[in-house]
Amino acid sequence: MSTPLSAQPIRRLTMSDLTSCADLAEDRSWPREERKWSLLLSASTTYGIDDPAGTGLAGVCVVTSYGPTDRPELASIGMLLVAGRHARQGLGRRLMNHALHEAGSTPLTLYATPFGRPLYEKLGFTDIGEAETLLGHLRSSEHPPRITTRPASASDLPALVRLDTEVFGADRTHLIARLPAFADRLRVAEEGSTLIGYAAAWPSASADVIGPLIARDTETAKALISTLATGSDRPVRTVIDLRHEELLNWLKEHGLNPVTLTTLMTYSDRELPGDRSRRFAPLNMATG
């Protein structure tokens, strides 16, 4: 006799669960994105509940922590997924409660869809902003950005990590160090010998995703996006904080169309660290 779903333990997933994670995403009509799951399983903590019937995973949730291992300064929650056959049985809430318990006093953040937002509000998350996902073929600008960019090299990594830590507000070395292998293209922008921005482009099933995108200002962000999109005939997808209105308007004027609107939420009585004025796009919504 199989164990009831309610009695199935929550366990930490490993790389051996990659196919099951992709299967679960596909079950909910999400792209399989094995590449992204591989990154999350290696750089984040992924919790899962096995289907008692032995048919893969019944649910999954990813937590990516930043800062010192023994006392993280911030964590992002994402990829909360429950198999369609187990929907509305409390698995999503159970996984979230487990993540909250494991996080302790660490401030948490997440991007909420309209479907998931009611659950997060009931759990105590509050709204601190919005982000818009855009998709399309980026057209060349009549007035190219004045900032020059170049491909990142291995020697750039220390400066890139310093800039990212300053802007994000917590050390993401374990994630940033994986970007050269994860992304197809990684570029930096400089002023003199000072790094003023960086961005990566990585392939998803239907588009090249641009993120993370850290930049001194909008012109720097435009330059990084433009050079990352050059030379590819694939659509571009990116998630831009709504406060960056000038960049959003520029992207829409040059071929990208709005797809979805998500709410940035936090579970903390403290203000999130970092400088959000220079944070234009996340690596993906799961990692914040």
C-alpha cells in the first residue's frame, strides 16, 4: 500500500532529480528547461515531495540563499510547482511553510504571478514592486547607445562579483561564478578601468533570456541588451523592474512586447538590501 500524499516527506532534491523536475514543469505546461533546472539544483536548495504512486514528483520549491552560508543575508523563493493531479490539496502551502521554517530569520523575496499571489499574501508576504516580462525580436536603434561593451573574460570575475555584491546587497559568488558556463554570452560595460555594468544571455526553449542585468544607468543597460541581442535570430526575453520606465519604453519601441506582469514580494520587516536603481533584470525569477 502506498504512503498517503499527506505523509510523504519533504526532501532536498539533487541532480539525480533533474528529469523529474523538468517533467513536473511540463506537467504544468511550463517549458522543461533542463538547463535552468541544472543551475538551480547545483546553486540553490530545492525541496520536493515524491508522488506516492512512484511517478516522479508531486511538488517542488526552490530557495536560493545569498551571503555567508551560516547566516544568509537574503533568500529568493521560486519554481513553486505542484503536479496537476495533486492540485488544491495543500502541497504548495506545505512546501512554502517548509521553506519559511528552514529560512528562519533570513529575509525572503519572490516574484508572484496573479495565480500565486493570494497564497503568498496569506503566508505574510507583502508587495514591494512589480516587474514586466517582455518578449520579441529586438530591432536596432537609430541612435545606438554611447556606452561600449565587450565580452567578459575570466579576469573580470573578481570585479564583476564586487559590483554585483554592491548592487544586489548580498554576496552571490556561488551563482555569478556559474554564469560563464551557464550563459551563451556574458558582457561587461566599463568606464575607463571601472566596471559599470554586466549582463548575460542564456537560451531557454523559445527565446534568449537576458539576465541578470546590472547597470549604472539606463544607457548602460541599453548598451548591454543591444550587444547581447546582436548576432542572434532568436527572440529576446527579459524581466524588467517597472521602476525602469525609460528602459521599458525603449524595449517596447524596439520590438519587445509585454507578456506578463509579476509582483515582487518580501517576507521581512526589514528593507531589502542593495541598490534597486541599478538592478534592471534578474537572472530568472526563481533566483531573484
